[in-house]
Amino acid sequence: MATVAERPRGLRLAVVGKGGAGKSVVSGTLARVLARRGHRVLALDSDTLPGIAWSIGAGVSEEDDVPLNSAAWRDEKGRWHLNKGVGPARAVQRYATTAPDGVRLLQIGKNDRRGVGPNRASHNAFWQIVQRLDEPSSLQSWTFLGDLPAGARQAAYNWAPYARQFLLVVEPTYQSMMTARRIARIMRTMRGDDVEISLVVNKAAADGDGERVQEFLDVPLLAVVPVDEGVTTAERAGVALLDLVPDSPVVRAIEGLADVLDAASIERI
Amino acid sequence: MKIVVAGKGGVGKTTVSGTISRALARAGHDVLALDADTNPMLGVSLGVGPEETDLLVAVRQGLETGETEHEETTEGFVRRFGRDAPDGVRLVVASRIDRPNPGCACCGVSAESLLTELESDGKIIIGDLEAGIGTVMRLQEGHADIVLVVAQPTAKSLFIAKRAVELTDDRGGRVIVIANRVRNDEDLEVIREAVGDCEMVVVPDDAAIALADREGRAAIDVDPNSPGVRVLIDLADRLASLAVPV
């Protein structure tokens, strides 16, 4: 069996769902779990609000500009261009920061009270980079994991054209399930059979929660993640669950998710 | 009077909007509940039911496919894209969900334009905003008399709540923070520390609200006497008293 590093192509994942469903905790933990198993992981954060950086344990600086803000420039007509010589591979090399376990994190700037303005360069650079992220041969074996902004409408933006598998992170509440159903419909309309859509049930509190959500959405269920006090504590402190409560049942469930994703990718080879 | 409800996704904006709307209507007020979220869910929290809520969204989406004709007047919009909810609340869905741009260019309808154009004249308008701070940034004079910022004790929620409070303060608007899902003093402390010295209402973590979320019902229908729901009903009373001209 090929080791992770020897596989020709890494995973191509994006995590979607309603705000508060736990996208960042799932994607941040999954990124590090995959990295510990030998994946070269690029975590992609296109949220204008802080998300995965806290959950991955990279911390968030409120004041500093993200590196990506210096990756693009605007011409007189107001059009944005990546700096000369900056393609996807170089952008990752130059503008992705290093998070724990060697995960590389490429993120857009976060909204502050000044609004989007100061971070517009990073948004445009990010968008252009992800459109061509699948092209460089040097990145083929990397695993891409995008943490997408919350909500249904966000699925209509093309933030993750590299993704082949969309993980719907869903709580066993109606609002969360309905949001996921809306996202799945929009994704299917946009991408057709080009993508796999599957389900991670999060904050499962009762027996049968996983099945209940799966029945509502009718997509393959990959993992059921239990509700856990450890997550609440980590989220309050703004630190990674893996660092604060490494033996949390949530971590174990996400390790199980990594098993499933890995096994499926080996089968595809 | 116009009240808008803001905060991070998943903090409980819709529960707050729905419960306050129902409580105000029960107290005899004329209430228009405006779902200005691009992921409209207010119907669920008002007690209209999940599938009915999605149907209402589908009518709005029908504009795109030509199944629905466009509506140019605000009154017509309220009639066409609305429905009655329990206790006599009128629910209107403002946004579409399938496009990067949630407004409708030819009707010119957006959450902000509706907030501007809807006359409150005796009505109380409750606007459930899109998650995050985008709409709060775009709020102008006349959009809202009071901004309710819902926060829960997580770093991400407080990042957003803090900015929503600052933005509203900068504009000289009145803001009330709703500290939601508060389990203990520590929870309350982190919220207080983040949002500073502003008016605050504390909603304790509440089993009835959690059950309502799981079942897709209105919290006020699950248990109007649960501790969390009671706090919101009291808040509705206070808001109503502010609406009466002195």
C-alpha cells in the first residue's frame, strides 16, 4: 500500500455548513490529524470572520495584516492582479503561514470595524489562487482542506473549485439541517456530479442523531461527532481542541473521519 | 419602531427574533418580522414549521426562474413574499439564497432597502439580519432604532459581537447585547470583558430552547415559562415600552 506521501494525489476537501455548526473545529482538527498521518496539508480559510485559525491552534492577531494582502495589486481600472511571478505554488510557499503539526494555512484578511476595505487585496489574491490551485505538479500530492464561510449563499461563491469532496457539517437541529440541504442543492446545481457531498453530524446529543440527520439530507454519513464540554471550553478560550483536550471524544471521532477519507482515497488509486 | 438582531451564525439570532416577535404580538402589538438573513430561518423560530419556511423561500427564489413576478412596491413585497405566523405576526422573507448577491437588482430589494422603506407607523419591525457584521456595517440612519447584538461565550462569537457593538456606537445607535447560552459566571465574564460597559440582557442556557431547535419549533411554544424564554419575553416588554412615544 502506498504511504500517504507516495500517493499521486492528496485529498481535495471543503467543509461547509451553517454558522455555529462546528465547521472550524472539524476542519481545524481534521487538518492536523491528517498532517500527523503524513499528509502535506494546505488549509484554506476564505472566511472574512475568524474561524479555522483559532481551531487549528495558529492563533489570530487582530491587528496584523495577513501576509496575503501583499500578494496582489490593483491597476488603474480597479482590477486586481497577482504579483508578477506568483502562481499558486509560489503563493503557498510565500504567503501560507505554518500552523502546528506542519499544516500550512493560507487565509484572507478578517473584517474589522473598517470593513472589508483593508483586506481586499488578500480576498482577490485568494480567489485567483484557488481557481488554479489544482494545476501545479508540485502541489498534486498535497491535501487541500478548505474551511468555507457559513451559510447557504456562500456555496454559490466559487471559493473551493479545487474541492472534490464537500463535507456538510450538520448539527441535529432543523436550522442546521435545512441550511445543509440548501447548500447541497446549490452545490449540485453548480458542480453537478463533479463533486461528492457527504455528511459529518456534529454535536450529536442523543442516540440516533446521526441517522436522523442522514435521513433528512440523504447523503452518505462519514462520521458522528458527539457533543463535548471540551469543545465549549476550547472555543471560549479560542484555542485548538487538540492542544487543550487531546483525548476528547471529538478528536477520536475526527480521527475516525480521517480513516474513512484515507481509505476512500486509497480505493480510488 | 425598528429593531434589528445581529451576531455570528449559530449564536441564537433567529431564536431571539422569533421569540421577541411572538411575545410582542401576544402583548397586542402589530409585528412585522423581516427575515433579512440570506439563509432565511425565521419561520422556524416563529413556529411556522421547517417545510413551510422553505416553501416561503422557494417563492422568493421563483423570481429567478420566472415563476414569480417581480414586485416593485414595498407593500406588495410584504404581501407577496410574506405569510402570517402564529399570534398574528407577519413574516416576510427579504433575501434570496442562491446568488452571491442576495438582493434583486430589478426590484431593488435588499435587507437595507426594506428597512429604509418599511414605515413603522405603529408597527414594530423586527429584522433578523444575516450572520456576521456585513449588514451592521451597511446600516444607516433610519434603518434601526435599536440593534440587538446576540453573543455567546466563544471567542469567535465575541469577535463579531465586539465589532457590531463598536460599529453601532460609532453611529450613535442604541445597542443591547444579549448574552446567550450563559451557563456560569465565567461565561458571563468573558462576554462582559469583550463587549465592555453596555446594556446587557443575560439569557441562561435553556433546555426548552435547545429542544425547540431540535424539533424545528418556536421556543415560546415549547415552554413559555422556561428561564431563557422568560428573559426574552421580559425584553420584549421593555422594547415595547420604548416604542411608546413619551
